[in-house]
Amino acid sequence: MTPDKFSPPWWARSPHIQTILPVLTKEQSPKVTRERLELADGDFIDLDWCGQASNGEPVLVLIHGLEGSSESHYARRMLNQCHLRGLTAVVHHHRSCSGLPNRLARSYHSGDTQDLGHTLAQIRARLPDSPVWACGYSLGGNVVTKYLGETGSDSLIDRAVVVSAPLQLGACAERLKAGFSRVYQNYLIRQLQAKTLEKVNHPQLGRQMPLDESKVRELTTFHQFDDAVTAPLHGFKGVQDYYQRASGMPFLAKIQVPTLVLHAGDDPFMTSDVIPPPNGLAPNVEYELQPLGGHVGFINGGLPWRPRYYLEPRILYFLTGES
């Protein structure tokens, strides 16, 4: 049986209700076990495990969005569903997102596939016969898309889902400068500023930062932040070089494992530029564009204080074939 068709209730037809309400109604998630992976450059990434797979049993890797974590509403819901099904899941945290600052001046970005590759290699080494599935949300979805396209038939992921991914970073940065979308931009920029200020004022890391405290406070858009911080810290020539090289869109045609890409047409973080042309999709890629749903929302029913969601049944059906 396939999941119910996505049809938001009358009270959740606004993209902003779809985007904001899930953040305000986070449910409890099952207990997770944290594991730290040390990286060759001296930094670390943290994994939060729910369950413990034996070799041969599938593992679902969750990759969160900008400034997200295992505490994000979508991660909690998916961990709950995996726990109920007896499916092992693990949240891959981007550097600095597990509740502790990372050790280096650099952090993470929308095209950073190396750290994800490291996590996947560790899982494959321990569980060589286990199917490895992945679900990336928002920025994490762009990372997954780029990873799949870069690795092709050598991908360590067997099946994947990409949700609300900003596949054209430049267009999405422009969108977030306009209208109510600026509220989301301001919220996220404040978090990025706070982390950057900690490093600027750090006795060792401060000398490696490409700007000072006063400049950090002037960065009020993603375009400005990515040009002054993200690009120079991660080896890009500037913001346009970063957006061009890190955007997931060109990699969709190179994916060689079954992949579902899910967008909402009213996503306040996106424009129509994120919708791939039919000839831009590899045969293994299924594209689903819903007219409504907001950004990582997709409320499908229930009540405002107890919403039901389309995402988890849809994702798990694609991955497992079971409703």
C-alpha cells in the first residue's frame, strides 16, 4: 500500500504554517547514542545512533539542514518512525552542529561531501553487507545530491531521498532576501553570526578567520555571509564560485542509485530554479513536486496542536517498499 496522497488540511495551506508549525510542535524522540568520529584534519563530527544494526540489516543515515541536528523536528519524527519499525538510523551532524563547537576555523557548507563520505565509509567498514540508505533535508539534501552525483556507481549509498533541497544556491539566497522569507534568513543568519563570532574571538582560531567582529555583525544576508565567511574558509574564490560549484542541480543527471527528490512549489526558501528540467534527471531519479508543503513541512492532516505528516511515510515507502 502506498502512502496517503499529500493533501494538506485547510488550516495548513499556507507555506509559512507548513514551515513554522513543525518547529513549534516537536515531539520527543527515542534515546540516541552518540559516537564521535575523528577526522584526518584534526576536527571531528558526531553521529547520533538510534538502534544498533547487525551486519546485513539496513541503516538509514539522516543528514540535517542548515544549523539543524538530531533535535530538528524532521529528524525526531524520522527517528521515532525508525524506532517503531526496528530500523537502525543515525544522524550525521555537520561540523559544529552537534551542540559543541568544532576545532577548526572552517565549518561546513552546502557542497561539503567529504565528511558525509567519511561517515558512510565508517558504516560500510562495520556493516559491509548492510543496505545503506540516506535522507537529506534542505542543505543536507543538497549535500546528498552532490555526493550521489560525484560518486556515481561508486556511491556508498544504495537508496536516497532528498527533501526541500536548495539545488540552486544562488537563486535560493536571492529568494531569502524578499518578503516574509527574510524572517527565515534573519533567524538563520543570527545563528551563523554567533558561531562565527565565537571563532573570531577565539585566541587561536581568531587569527585564521577572514574578518573581524565588526564585519561579522554587518553580514545580514546569506549572499554576504557566504562571500565573507563560507567561501574563503572553504577554498572558494568567492560567493559566485561557491554557489556554482556547490549547487546540487548539475549532479542530478549523474546519480546512479534510486533516488527520490521531493520539493514543494510554495517553499519560501526556494524559487522555480530548483525544479530540474526533465533532461536534467538521471533515469534512477524520481522527482516529486507538490504544489503545497512549505519548507520541510508537508503537514497532511491532524490538528494544529497535533499535526500529521506526509514526509515520513513517503520517505520510508520509497526506501523500504513498505507503508
